[in-house]
Amino acid sequence: MTATTHSEGKHLGPAQYVMVWVALMVLTGVTLAVWKADLGYSARVAVALGVALVKAALVAIFFMHLWEERGVARLTLVVAGLLVLLLIGLTLVDNATRFPYANPPYSESWKDAPWQKDAPPMQGEPPPVRVTPADRSTHPAGHAP
Amino acid sequence: MNLVNEFLRKLLFLPLQASEWARQLDYLHYYVFITAMLGAWVTLATAVVFMIRFRRKHAEQSTPIVDPKPIHEAVFIGLPLVLFLSYFAIGYPQYVRLQTPPKGAIDVYVQGKKWMWKFAYPGGPNSTDVLRVPAGRPVRLLLTSRDVIHSFFVPALRMKQDALPGRYTQIWFNADLPGRYPIFCAEYCGLGHSSMLGELVVMPPAEWDEWMERERRSNQPQAQDGQPVEAEQVDLRGSLVDQGRRIAAVQGCFKCHTVDGTQHIGPTWLDLYGRTVKLENGKTLVADEAYLTRSMMEPNAEVVAGYKPVMPTYQGKLAAPDAAAITEFIKSLRTDAPTAEPQKGPIYVPVTGK
Amino acid sequence: MHTEAAAAPSRLAHHFPDMKTQEHAARMGMWLFLSTEILLFAVLFTAYALYRFLFPVGFEEASRLAHVAMGATNTVVLITSSLTVALAIHYARQGENRKVVGLLAVTILFGVTFMVLKGFEYHHHWVDGQLPGRFYSYSGLQGPGVSMYFALYFLMTGLHGLHVLIGMGLLGWVAWRATRNEFGPGYSTPVELSGLYWHLVDLIWIFLFPLLYLL
Amino acid sequence: MSPSPASSPAYQTPNYLNAVKGVGSWLTTLDHKRIGVMYLVLTVLSFFLGGVFALLLRIELVTPGPTIMDAMTYNRMFTLHGVIMIFLFMIPAIPGIFGNFFIPLMIGAQDVAFPRINLLSVYLYLAGAAIAVWGMIQGGTDTGWTFYTPYSTTTVTTVAPVLLGAFILGMGSIVTGLNFIVTVHTMRAPGVTWMRLPLFVWAMYATSVIQVLATPVLGMTLLLVAFERVFGFGIFDPARGGDPILFQHLFWFYSHPAVYIMILPAMGVVSEVVQTFSRKNMFGYKAVAFSSLGIAFVGFFVWGHHLFTSGQSTFASGVFGVLSMFVGLFTAIKVFNWTATMYQGAIQVSAPFVYFMGFLYFLVFGGLTGIALSTVSLDVHWQDTYFVVAHFHFIMVGGTIMAFLAGLHYWWPKMFGRMYSERWALAAAVLVIVGFNATFIPQFLLGNMGMPRRYYSYPEQFWPLNVASTAGASLLGLGFTIVLVYLVVSLVKGRVSGPNPWNSRGYEWNTPSPPEAQNFPETPVHDRGPHEYQDGPAAEVKHAH
């Protein structure tokens, strides 16, 4: 009897694994390069998430042998992924379409609150401070792209 | 229609309908009730008839295989689906109407707080636990909460909306039946949840206008439990008493202690200084500066009888001058003390509706 | 009683008809477990998505405080460790237990590297007061959403780091079994399962890295 | 479970109960049947503990003001009632007892796929229960079982142990579900095709999918609440920009599907009961089987109908509202098919069937009130009132517990080889059903009147209906106690049942009662579906080899 339950002839060898690894490395490089180039917010998000998806697919299909696996494993992964999207998606749909001031104070949807300054004070809430990256340049960790 | 409405309303134990929206909602309620009852009882009666009709004759009785035709399953799926979707088709537009206040609605700010409702009207007047609205005019409520989630519920309006801490939710109504209706808190909020009761007073419009005018003229907003107001925040070097009040508010003392003598989680601060208090362990002592300070730092060492040892320690959170300021503030809270200048509550600015 | 010892000669538990079914069952169980892990992280991803949506400026500015160089190094380290695990599984199926031990040792070393780098990052954030929620005290960046970013940063990387540690433990145990020449063409399930777990840890990092460092 | 005297004929034959003796053999057993029995003992204990709390709560509510306890005790008690009933009884009971005991017997397997992990789930249950109970002794939680933030993150009571307990119980639940999915996939005996799978197994399969995929979300969410309490990270803290509604989204993403974790196994049980006692194959087998999967699937899309008044957006409420109607649809399909199964059957009206009829009644009304509740605008009035309380007790107690009792009576002779007293069983069944109606119908009316839930005291207009409800609850308590007594008595004094007292053709009845330690000496091979009664005597089961 052979090694595993997998159907014969589909096993990957070390060479293929190394090729996948090279692809993953290249993709990591692409992400970093795009980040460095700073092509703008939406491009950065799209590239970063798109590349992450491709990388994840490579790992799942080749390293995790989804390629050779029976249908159940694939189904499991796909269903789990879809549920994650469902949870994120519907939660975001709610927050995006709510009565704006039902979102956390000073969040994006409060931007144009016409009565924000006159609204009754709320306990324990921080004042809306602008982001002030003042001493970042002197900071050792500072490294704006 | 009216008779049928009254009959079904009483049959279902529903309270009075104080707005047109409530009436509309009840019509949907009746529709759902009648169709669901019909469907349920037809199904259950069928089951009972089968149970009686097809009793077992002998132990090894064999039965035919009865498999459904596609039409059976189609009916089983189609009938309830059509019915259920009709509920949604009627109910959802109603909900949208409830969530969309009309232009020109009177805005009232509602603040839920353990365990009371506070209402503030445009122009300054405010009240606790009693919401007065004019009959026949739309009112928009902007709800918020001071601590945890509360839910503003008026059964007579069939209307409920959660009040969330730190942000606003809205709802509106147009009560058209003058009268007094209970307000409940429907979201569990702790010890006093069931006593967080309020009253909605729907007044004839002319009466309400008069009341409002009177309130505005004597626009002396009441104290909000010592909560700091903007005017106070500006003056950082106020008297020790004022500092004490501010620090106490920031530290959240008023979550448990009141300054007006009402019972809460902790003893009230009104007239506390110099009072002889009885402790949990039977001893008595006089609440002096030393005791008050000790209570902040080691709150559970000497607990006043009748209270739970739930206060967190402020050791390390309160600097010594701060503790002294709070003590001074407590000392200033005396019923026999001459009244200081009236405290200013937050001023609410009207909000234009959609 | 079907203990490990009783099943040792054939490794076939009494309630399975054959090895093939047993291994299939084991792998299916592992995949289901991995899906629970994905949903465990989904909670944090949802919180991240929501707060990023609500506080885009705060999150963007805060993510610039992340140490991209170390994060990128860690990405490379984890991806490479995935390769070594994949190779270890390959050789376990061939019965080359010495290679398995070596590759797994390298993998664990990568895991240690990852954790050490992570420790440096944590240390920097700690020193600067870039901490979650009420502990946030960094004066260089203040504003809505900033402390939330660090709350999520620490929760996500912390949970991930915990998984790395568990994965290292699993791989160590498997490597120890490989030193006893246990694996071969007929039996390599433990290597495959702990390998799957390690790959999942890598998979999650592949998403964490751009989300927390680059966006 | 005290073993019977050796002289008793029921236990003269070797079976799983007497195969190995001693407490130690039970604590380390890998036998799925013994694990099922352990779950039976543990969950029934929890049920009665939760039931005592329920009765105390009802007594407190007999008068509008304080009756027997103060508000703090009341708040802790309803929290514990909820936590115990949901996490320690509803979720683990039917999967833990009947799922463990009967899935392998039904699919012709010798055990579940991972017996050691199965035993682990019992210990996770014990550990979770112990930690939660320790939390109770420490003072108890007063948040309600929903743990809504920011109340749960700011209350002064002991919340963390209960959160941790629920987290561990969740792990046990995941492990059970994972085990069942793999078992059903890999261990079916020859001839047990997917389309011959007993409907109980189908229902358990769908349940397991939910358990595996939804429970981690709850676990992580509860951990975040604990983190929030201990460290103040601010994920749900409104003062730090956190969104309390996010907690509700995450919580209901699990807890709505969790309702189906509780009711789907019940639906599976009654599918078996109605077939056996009507001597009929299921009308619309495929519809019933696939509607289980349909419920599991759609159940994930509807969580937002718990948030209609929370500040959720109007649009999101519409999406969740319309999707909720489809969940009701799948339940309706099942109800119609069960009813149609009785058509041209040969119905034996014994205790399990009476419970089935009770189940049907409660499910129809519980389900329809659920549909009414998810009608978006009506929910605005009913949300957080006693109407909701009555609705979910109709489904949970009326549905799940009726089915649990139906299954317990149906499978009791299989599990222990003894018959209970049929007369007492019928009397108790009637008492339970009447008591249940008397308890919860007044609560529907209270909800219509507008009485909010979790009320320690209430205005006087709610008084009469509360008294009625409490009276009903005492009947209900009496009924459950009678069931417990005659079932325990039957273990010692009950008539020996023989292998198949109901003449059922369910696959699980092809074993001796009680079954032997090894389920099948030879792997069974089935050439027909379960519950085919169209010809003469019970079908012979062929054996391989």
C-alpha cells in the first residue's frame, strides 16, 4: 500500500515547493515595492489585499495540499472564508448605512456633524484631537513611506 | 373598523394606541395574528385528525410508501413563503417610516442614565422622567446614554429605541391621543432596571405651548448631578469645592453617589459630612475628613450598613490634593447651606430633521 | 480498549475499516479544526475592518508607527518556514526521518526568530507607550482610532504569536517522534497535521502583515 | 447510574454497561455509548439546577414588588438560569446524549471517528461547568446570558469565570461537532448512503456544521469581553471609540445559529419518533434532510434581526428582516412533512408520540411568533419584552425539551434495556404540556402589554398574568420531576424491554438492548433505507463477509 490516500501521480516534489516559495517571495517583494512607491491609498489597499489573497491561495493549494485533497477540505476552507466575508460584510453594511451619529463619536461618519460642538457633553469621551504626527521624525521608529 | 380594532386590541391585551403609527402597527399585528393562527390551527387540526384516523390496528401493521409529488413540496414551500414575505412587505415600510423623522419635528434630547430618563428640550428646559409632548405634532427623540445601553420604550406608541452610550440614535413619533403613558427601560441595565420608569405626557398643543413658554422664561436648567459643564471646565483654578466636584465627576463618583439625597449604589453625599454613620460591622462613627479620605483609599474597610462593598479603591488614582478637594466638595453639600449660584446644565441646540 | 499501544502494530484503530479511511478522517478533522481557527481570527478581522472603516485617518497614521522592516523580515521567515515544513512532510512520506528532523528543527528555529523579532517590536511599542486602549500614552500621535489600532495590533499579533508557540510545540513533538524513525510511507499523519497547522499560522500572517503594517 | 443487580435478566447478557466495571472505567471510557450516558447524567443535573433557578425567578415575580429576594440576587439568578440552560443543557444535551449514543449505531460504525477527543469533550464540559459554577459561588454574574457590553464590562459582579466557562463549553461543543462531521463522512457502513442516512443523523450533521463554524466566533468575542474587563483595551468601550453594537453583531453571529444548534437536533429526534410511531417512511425525506442543511446555512444570515431597535441601520434591518423569513420557511417545510408522514400511517399513541404532538404544537406557535418577531416593525414593539421570552421558551422548552423527552422515552429501552411506566409517562406528558402552556401563554400577553424582560419588579397592571405564569411553572416543575422519578425507578424495577419494543426499523434498533460494548460483531450492510414499513416483518439486515 502506498503512502497516503491521495490519488497517485499528483504529488509535488521538492522542486515544485521551492518554486512556490520563490513565487511567495516575489509577491512579498511586490507588496513592499508598491507600498514604498506609495501609489495612493486605494491602490495600496487593492494591491496589498489582492497579493495577500494570491499568496494565501498558493499556500493553501500547494503547501497545504488542497490540490491533492478530497472535496471536503476544499469545501471547508471555502465555507469558512465565505463566513468570514459574511461577518465582515454585513457588519460593515450596518455601520456604513446607520444614522451617522449612532457610530462612535468623531469617527468618519461624524465628520460633518452640524451640531457636534453643541451636542450635550458625553461622559468620559476624549475630545476630537487631530492627528498630530509632530515628533515622529525624531522618533527612532519613524519611517513614513 | 373601530369596534373590530377595539375587540382585537383587548383580546391581545395590547395597550391604548396613542399614535397613528401604533394603530397601523396593530393592524399588521392583527393580520399576522389571524393568518398565523389560521395556518397553525389548520396544520395542527390535520395532525390531530390523522392521529385519530390512522390509529394502529396491530403491531406489525405495514403501511404504504407515500412520497410527495413535486407539487406537494412546492405548496409547502410556496404558501408560507408568500405569507411570510407579505409580513415583511408590510412591516418593513412601517419600520422605515419610524426611522425617518419628518421635517420640522420638535427635537428632544433623551439621556438614559442608571436609572432615570432625562429630557432636554430646545431652548434649555429639561426634566427628569417626565416627557411632555404636544398632541398631533411630530417629535424626534435623539437618544444617548451616560453609562450602559438603555432602551426607551413606550408601549402606547409601540415604539422602542436603544440609547447607546457616547453616541446618538433617533426615533420619532406623533402622539395624537392626550393622556399619560408609561415609559419603560427595555434593555437590561442593572439593579434599577425595572424601576427606571418614566412617563410620557401627551398634552393638547395649546397647553403644551403654554407650558413650554413658562419653562423657557424661567430658564434655569436644573443641576445634572454635579456633572461638570463647559463653563466650569474653563475655570481650572476655581474654588476647592468646584475642583472637587469636577474631579469627582471625572473619577465617576456620581455613578454611585448622588448629591441630592436620593438613594443609589453608594451613600448620598448630601449632608454626609459630620453625619453619624452606622457601619456594616455594627460600629458607628462620625464621617469626618479622615473617614471620607479613608473611604476613598480603602473603601471596603468600613462599609456603611445597608450598602454593598462594591467601591473600587482610588489608591494611586487620586492624588492627595484631589482627595482633599473631593472632601471639601462633600463638606459643601449641606441642605442648610445657602444656595450658591444656580448650576448651568448643558444647553441643547435644536437639530433640523431630515 | 483501543489505546495507542494496542493499535501500535498496525496503527489502525479498531473502529476504522482501513488505514486509508483513518487518515482521511484525521485530515478532515484537521481541516475542520483549521476552519474554526479561521473563524476565531474572523472576530478580530471584523473588528479591524470596522474600526478601520470608522477611523481611516487614525489607522493609517498609526500603522506608520509599525516596524515594517521587522514585519517584512518576519513575513520572509514564516514563508520560508512553511517551505521547510512542506519539505518535511514530503520526506516523511518517503520515510527519510533524518531529513524530517533537520527540516523541522530549521522550522522551529524560524519560529524562534519570528518570536524574537516580534518581541523586539513589542518592546519598542512598549517603550514608546504605543499600547492598547487606556494604556496608550504616545504623545507623537493622538486622535480617534489610534489606540484602537494598537488594541487590535496587540490582540491580532498576540493571538497569532500564541499560535506560533503552539505550532512550535507541535512540530517539536513531531520531530522527536521522527528521531525514533516513526514515519514512513505507511504512516505520516502527525507530520501532515501539524504541518497543516503551521501553514495556517503562515496563512494568517500573510493577511496580518499588510493589514497591520502596510495599509 | 447505579448498575442493576446481576440477577436482573436485562443485564445478564453482556452489554456496554457491564462490559467493564468500576467508576474508573467510566471516567476513562472511550465508548461513545458510555460517553452519551455521562452526558445524560450531567446535562440532566444541569437542567434541574437551571430549573430550580427558573422556579425561584417565577416565585419572585408572583408579586409586583420584592417577594423572596433582592434585585441583585434576581439579576444573578436569571443570568445563571440562562447560562446554565443554554450552555450546559440546550446546546450539549441532544448532541451529547443521543448524538453520541446513536450516530454510530445508526450509520453502522463501531465508534465515532475520534473517541479520545470525544472523551475530551466531556471533560471540557465538566471543566467549563466547574469554572462557571465557581463563578456563581464567587458571587455570580448579573449581565444576563447575552453579556451585552458596556454593561458586562463595567458591572461589579464576577463576570470573568462565567465568560471563561462559556468559552470552554464552546470548545467542547466544537469538538463534538467536529467529531460527528468526520464520523458521518468517513464511517458509514456499506449501504448507508447519504440518501439512506437516518434523518436524525442529517439533523445532527447540520447542527455540527453550525457548531464548528459559529462557536469560535462566540469564544473569541467572550474572550474580548474578558480582556476588556481586565485590561480595558477598548474594543467595545464607547469612551474609546469602540462600538457596543459590534459586540451585538459578533455575539448574535454565533447566538442566532446557536438557536438552531438547540432546535435542529430536536427536529432530528422527532423525525425518528414520528416515523417509528406512525410506522411510515418520512414523507418528503429529501425535503426534510435538505431543509436541515438549509436552516444551518440561512441561519448564518439572519443574526441582525436581534438588532432592529439597537441603532442598527434601517437598510441592514431590511436585509436581515427579509432573510429571516427564509429560515421560517425551512421549519415550515419540516412541519408539513411530519404532518403528512402521519397520513395513512399506523399510529401508536404512546408517550413519545404524545411528546411529538406537543413538539409540533409548540414548534408551530414558537416558529410563527418568531416570524412575527422578525417582521421588522412588529419587533419594535416586542423586542426585549416578555413576548420574546415566551417565544424562545416555546421553541427551546416547548420544542427542544419536548423532543428531548420524546427521544428519551423512545430510546430509553435501547439505552438501558428497561421500559418505564407508560401510564406515568402519559400523565407526566400531559402535565408538562398543560403546565407549559399555562406558563408561557400569559407571557405572550404580558409582552403585548409591554412588560420588558429581566424585570425584578413591575407595575401592577402586569400582576394577574404573572401569577398565572408562576402557577403554570409550578405544574411544569412537577411534571419534570415525575419524569425523572419514574425513569430512575424504571432502571431498577422496569420491565425488560427486549431488543426492539417499538418494532422500529430504524437502523439503531438492529442491536441488542442495551447494545454490547462492541456495537456490531460484523459490519452491517443495509440494502434499504431506515423506516420502510411497506411490507411484512422488520427487514433482515445482511452482514458483510
